[in-house]
Amino acid sequence: MRDVACRTGVAPGTVYHYFTSRDHLPAASMTELLAGLEKSATKVPTAGDTNLYRMIRVLEHVWISALIGWKNGWIPFDQAVGDLKDAAAMLWSGRQ
């Protein structure tokens, strides 16, 4: 938690005010990420916004998340690649 406070330039007490434990911080981050993905995936397309474009955006989010996990040692690289392949397969099978 001190590292998070240091990197974000806030006092450690501020981090603990919003996140009661070190497990709460990544859980809250994932909740926000998933809420954003859900909102993005269910929004009504605007002019020039296609299902293909939306699928690509979801894959970008999955890939970035997987790369962050790999870079921080949370998951092996092969799993990051597998996660992207799984997401692509699910999106492709559910296309309209």
C-alpha cells in the first residue's frame, strides 16, 4: 500500500481510507475495469462504430490486462496469450 501511495503521490492514509486492505485495491480496480468494459460493450453504436470495432476494443483491454499481469509476475506469458486467444474465440463465436 505504501508503494501505491508513493507512486500516486498521496499519503498512505489516503490509500487506506479508500482501500481497507491490499486485496481490496486490485478487486476495486477489476470491478471498475469490468464495469467500463460492460458499459462499452453494451452501448448503442454511434456512426462509424461497428461490432467489429467494439470487438477489437474488448480484445485490446484483455491484451493490456494480460500484459500487465505478465509484467508484474502475476501470470505466465503463455497464460496471457491464452487469455487473449480465449477472448477472441468467445467474441468471434458470439458475433452477430
